Amino acid sequence: MAEYHPQRIAKNATFLTAAYVIQKLFSFVYFIFVARMIGVDNVGKYIFALSFTTIFSVFIDLGLSSVLTRETAKDQSKSSEYLNNILGVKILLSLITYFVAAVLINVLDYSSLTKSLVYIAGLIMVVDSFNLSFYAVLRGYQNLKFESIGIVIGQAITVSIGLTGLFLKFPLYILIIALLGSSLFNFLLALFVLEKKIKIKPGLVLDEKVIYGLFKIALPFGIAAIFTRVYGYIDSVILSMLAGDKAVGWYGVAYKLTFALQFVPAAFAAAIFPAMSSYYACSKELLAKTFEKSMFYLMIISVPISFGVLALSDKIILKIYGVAYAPAIIPLEILICSLVFIFLNFPIGSLLNACDYQTKNTINLGIAMVINIILNIILIPKYSYIGASIASIVSSALLFALGLHYVPKIIEYNKNFLYKVFFKTLFASILMASWIVYLLPKVNFLVLIPIGALIYVVIMLLIGGFKKHDIIVVYEALVRKFE
């Protein structure tokens, strides 16, 4: 029977969360410099190029990395065979996908600068796809330490190249080259770790029987990945086509602030997915316990962040990005309200994928994607970037509701516990936001961030939202030396 390993999950989550915190901090500061130095129009071009190629990147992976993680977690002896066949397939898919993306950007008749950005971003798309497979194996071994190291050093490379290029007044494409440098570093690091630590030597193999079996399992994952990428990035593409670069720039600033906070649920998902896959086969009780704890921690983190950003939205945009980005205030206020749904969708999606409900999860993503596209097409011509923000929050809430519907069919979890946590968190967050609004005219908004966090924690302790055990778990996850 499987054993519940909170230390292992906490260790993996801590490694990746710490890496994402550092990365997002660097990325946040870096993007402030970028936004201020290149202007709204160029920010729009930059975001469009990355969004455009990110949508295409899914056609290289097609869900194979998710399958690689799951199958490696179940049987590590087959990881090398699976990896090498996936790499063989990806070589062919990379060539086809890059060619299609290059042709389409020319058909759409964008400027030569935008085309150049897309061409370079396409190279990132290819390299990152291979990185995804390498790290998928390490995730299957429940080893996220080296991926965490790659995230931090990769971001440092991006910032170093990007800022140097900006100060030397290089063309805009230096920002994409900076990202390419990070991707190449992670490629070399992951390759080294696989060969030296896991004793797997990556190669290119095309075994029809193995590939057929992998694609058969990956089909729902692949479709889900396509839906997820289109759902996550199509708004910027549609906004670029219907409203122009400035609209993309304003929306992109607000979206990036919201998206940057997703490192927390992403780290949790990376840590719990292999564990959920294992527990599903051995212990529904441990599976339910893992799900409940994930929902609990993500709930008590996401709700206060949403209320805190709402209270400080105008200060965040005007003080950090400048008056030129003032139109981004409203989309930020709208998008941050979807943060709770976004956070909680991670453990729900991980549960469905780990427990052979990937087809149901794929259907849910497809429905959310279609609604998102329809709303964008309807709302953007009328309301521009505000319309895109409304489409985002509606589709996020819909995806949450659709996924939650299937959870009771897999496990019996304590709904009352999560309901109580939510309402306690909501109560504490409202009080925290009220104090922030009251103190805002008297105290610098940067000082109010830790003050608000302290107020929230104190209120949650007083009303029983936290327990002593939870504080100990977080403390040990952050400071103890794992064996």
C-alpha cells in the first residue's frame, strides 16, 4: 500500500515554489524596466510574438510530456524508452510546426519587426519543447530540484542579456534572444542531469509500437494541452488583430501581473501530480487527503492576494509602470478577481488527469476555450482590452465549476471543511482590504503590502483559519534540511 509522504511533496513544492518566487521577482522587476523603456506599442508586439508561438508550441508536445511524467511515476524502468521515442517524434513535429508558424505570420501580413520576433520566438518554442520532456522525466522521479535551479539561473540569463541589450539600445528582438539564452541553458542542464544523475542517455528512437501506445494515452492530454494554450493566449492574438498593439500592451501588463502569481499553484501541481497518480492506484484515502490539503493551501493564499491587489490596483499600475499604462488599471481589477478560480483549477485538473479522467478534463477545457474565444470575438470590438478581461474571468469560473463537478466521482473529500476555510478566508481578506483602503492615504502602498499580509495572518489565527500544525508544516518546508 502506498505511503503518504507529505515531506516529499513539501520538499518538491518548496524547491519549485522557491524557484518560481525568485524567477517571478526577477521577471516582475525586469518587465517593469522593459515596459518603461520600450513603450506600450513595443510591449504589445513583444507579447504578441510570445503568445503567437506559445499557441503553436503545443503541437510539438501534444501532451506527451504529461504522459511521460505519469508513466515514469508508475514504472521508472520504462522512462528511457519512452523519452527517446518522444524525442524522435518531436524532431519531426518541430520542423513542421515552425514552418507552419512562419508561413502564417507572413499570411497575416504583420510588420517586418513583428515577423522577426516571431521567427526567434519560434526557436524558443522548439528548444522549450525538448526541455519539457527532459524535466517530465525528472518530475516522474519526483525530483524537482534541478528544474528549480534551471528556472532561477535561466531567468538570471534572460535579465542579464535583456537589460544589457536595452541599455545598449539594441533592436527589440534582443528581448526574445534573451529568452532563447535561458532556454538553451535549461536544455544543457536537463540533459546533464538525466545522463549523470538519473543515468538516462537521451537519444532519437522511432518505435512504431511504443509511439502508438504513447499517443493513444496522450490523445486526451494533447487535446487538453491545445485547448489550454489556445485558451490562455488567444486573447492577446485576437486583441492584436482587432484592437492593435497598444491594447495588447495595456492588457498584457495587467495579465502579466495576474499570471505571475500562478507560480504557487503551478509548483503545487508539479509536486502533487506524480503523488496523485500513485495514490489513485493504491489509496483513495491518501488521494483525497492530498487534494484537500492542496485546495486548502491554495485557497488561503489566493483569496487575500485578490483582495489586496484590488485595494492597491491603481497604485500598482501608476507607480510601477507609469501614467502611460493607466488604462491597465481596470483590466487588472477584473483579471485579479479570477485568481481564486485559476489557483483552484490546478489541483482539480491534476486530480482529473492523474485519475484517468483526462478525457473529462479535456472536454471541460474545450468548453472553456470555445466560450473564451466567442466572448473575445464579441467583446473586444466593443470594449477592447476590458472585453478581453471579462472573457478571461468568465471562462476561468466556468472551468472551475465544470472540473469541480467530477471530483466527487473520484474521491470522497470533506466539502464542509473547504467551505468553512473559504468563508473564513473571505472574511479575513475583506477586513484586510478594508484596512488597506483606510491606511492608503497615510501610508506608502509598498509598506501596506506586508502590513496587509500581517493583518490577514493575525485575523486567520484568531478565527481558526490556520492551525498550529499548518504553521509547523510551512516552517519545516521552508527551513528544515531534507534528507
